[in-house]
Amino acid sequence: MSYHCQIDIRPPLPAGWESDGVWVKGDMIYAVGFHRLNLIRTGKTREGKRTYRYEVLSTDQMKLIKSCVLKGLGMSLLTKHL
């Protein structure tokens, strides 16, 4: 569908999360509190503090995601301005 796309994640996710990418489904929009999300744990420091994996999406990836969401909402005419 035009409102679905795959976003590649580099470097690959750790064991248990293996995937070449994640799917964006622009027709499935949810409101979620950031405090309810679980970050991917990558281990602990020498001091015992947990470390997490943080990914920042590129500008091009964000444009693609916005385009999928607009198409999922039936507002594909607005994608020409991205």
C-alpha cells in the first residue's frame, strides 16, 4: 500500500531484535506516552549503569514517514510539500 514503507536501521539491531528494517504503517496512528516505551538495553557500564540504544532518523527517513502518514489519512495532496 502507498501508506506503508520500510525504514532501514543501521547498524543492525542487537540479538533478539534482528531486522533489516522496521515497517511504517501510516494508516495505524497511536498516541503513546514516551514514559510507557521500553528502550532497547545494550548492557551495563563498569559502574553498573544500564546503557540503551538510541537511533536518530535522518531527514529523508522522516519525510518518508510523514508521507506515509498523510497518505494513510487520505491527505496525499499534502505530500507534494514535503
